[in-house]
Amino acid sequence: MSVIECRNLSKKFFGGKTALNNLTVSIEENKITGLIGRNGAGKTTLLKIIAGFLKESSGEVTVFSERPYNSLKVSANSIFIDDQMTYTPALQLYDLLIEADRFYPNFNMTLAKGLFEYFAFDPKYYHKRLSKGQKSTFNAIIGIAARCPLTIFDEPTTGMDEGVRKDFYRALLKDYIEFPRTIIISSHHLNEIEDLIEDILLIKDGRTYLHLPITEFKEYAIAIKGKKDTVLDWIKGKEIFYEQYAGVDTMYAVVKNDYTEKEFEKARMAGLEISSVRSNDLCVYLTNKSRGGIDDVFSGSQPV
Amino acid sequence: MAIFHADDTRPIYVQIAEWLETEILNGNFQSNEKVYSQYQLAEMYNINPATAAKGLNLLVEEKILYKKRGLGMFVTESAKELIMEKRRTHVLTRLIRDVVLEARRLNISDNELVEMIKNVQKEEGEE
């Protein structure tokens, strides 16, 4: 069953910037989806529309079968975590947990307290005085413990150090196993979340570029390296995502993986090296405007 | 994840399946014994439970595990044999491929290559 349905969803801001451009996607219940895209691809806008914080300009969006904007049902069943969250300045950190416990019906106070102590928060401290990373960590605790049927994390690890990031993702996974729910996490760093998520939603220029299980995404493309002519011959007619040259005639190319085992065999026999592509790199190649990446900017101006 | 080789680029569910196979070969799981659930594996390896399930299903397809409805996954009678057979053919094929490729690069003819293999067999046989 799908919890979120978007059809031809568009969002134009004042001043004419188009953040979402006819985006269509449906997100299934109780899955962890990773939302990936470059800066300005529309990730935050999409998440805010889903959470009901922003109104769509056109198209259709339903969350729990309702239009999220101004919907009590959506707001009661979802939580949106990002680094802009503000709390009442009058309350100390621990009191904020108590209030969150009162507000969210599924709130797991034991877990919240456990995480609060593990990350060594001072109960009497104030949220606005926390460092960037500590703020993110506190918000993440609220996000996990709230156990909302729809839990949205927009760049949750901003400012967190490496150790805290790992702890956060592990805590999220463990609690998800215990209490399955629909979770969307946006991130620039697919490598951080690729093991945690079930589906990847890659958006580019305000549209859905790819939406598939992460295990399939990892086999979506392959890299091939060898003599330029041999490589070119082997990738003829294929969708090429990236290409790079080295030495006299060595070529490295990343192409869509729709080869058969026999074709791989042939390539290996011809001396080509075939390898998998790291998902993080693949995301970058897929969302690049040109096939050579940053090198293309320089290649035009280089003396031959 | 530390348990995996950092430079292992194969999909995680394949690595999980292989790890379970090794556990079976080592005798840590006997025939008709229950193996880890997708949730146990997910927690152990810090991965999404759906990915862990994919690893388990791979072994079901290969008849190394079987499903008991509502009870979990169990080791088949022929699991050990199947795994050994699979590894034998895989490893050997890969090694032979490397040999053939290298021979081609060095312009060694097929006959020469066969001769070389026979020589090695002879040397090994004399020991």
C-alpha cells in the first residue's frame, strides 16, 4: 500500500523559480526511502509539501489519502525533522522531551531518555544554545522516539560528527525493526544511508529521475575499462553515464547494465575490466549535466 | 560495516548469502536447523531488513535453504554439498579464465597452454 502519492506535482516560488516540475512518485508503507539529489534538485520542497508545510502550485499530492496542506490527519501522523526546527525557548531540553511525549501518541520515552543520556545531553540546557551538531542530534532523538507513521528526516546529520552519524543511523534502524513505519531520509551522501534504505528516490531538476530498490540501483550500471576502441565497441548503443580517458588509449566508461552474462564473458576475454560502480559515484554521474563532469569545463580551454 | 571486506564491491545481499554458506560449511548450522531471520541479519550487519531478505531468498532459490511458513528459514539436507559444488566450479572457472587471458596476452598458443597444464600435472604427480 502506498502512503504518499504525487502526480505531476509542481511548485513554483515567487520570483519564478521552479522547484518541482511535474514530479510523479508513490512511496510505499513501512519502507525506508532515501531521497537523493544535487543541491537545488527540489528535495526539501518535496518533503515540505508532503509534510503539509508548503502548498503545491499544481498537480496532485496525497498523504494517507488526504491532501497534506492544512490536513490534521497528516500533521497528526507525521513528523518533519531538519536543522531549522525551533522549540519554545522557555523549556529546557528534558522538558522538551516530556512535552514531545505528551504530544506524540506513539512516543517512546524510554528510548528518548536512553538516547538523551547516551549522547550526554544536559537536561537543564536550552536548545538554542546547543552546537549545530548537538541540535541535529537532539532533533534526531525526537524524530526517532516519536515513532510517527510517517517520519521525514531532511538532511538529519548536518553538523554531526562521524561517530554520532553512525550511532544515529544504527538507532534508527534498530527502532525501525522494532516498530516499522514509513521513513524518508534525504541526504547528499548516499554512501551514509545506502545500507539503511530499502528504496532510493533520485530526483533531478524537480522530477523523479529514478525510483527503485537500492539493491537494483547498485546493479543499475557497470564500469568498463580497457583499450579505447574495444571499450567503444562494447558499449555501442548503450546508455553512457560517464566517460574518462587515461594514458594513450585507456578508456573508462560507466554504462547502463543490461548486458547478459555471456556478453560479460566476451568482454573479459577481450581483455576488458568490468567492475561495479559505487552508488555514490553513480548518483553524481546520473545527475551531472555532462558526461565528463567537471573535466568538460576545462577540456575546451586546454591547449592541444 | 567492519564484518565485510571494505573493498568487496559485490552487493551486500550476495555477501550475506555467502557468509551464511560459510556458516553452513563450518557446521555452525546443521541440516534442518533454523538460520537467522532477516531482522537478525539486518541488525547484525546494520542493513535494511529487505536487503537481508534478498540474501536469504537467494539461498532459497539455490535450494540451500527452505522456508517454513511463519517459522523461518531452514537448512536443506543437500545444502553442504550444493555449496561445495558451487564454490568448486566458480573458483576453478575464474582461475582458468585468468590463465587463458594471460596466455592470450603473451601470445601463447592453445597447444602450448595445454602442454603447460600437462607439465604441471606431471610435476605434481611425481611428488
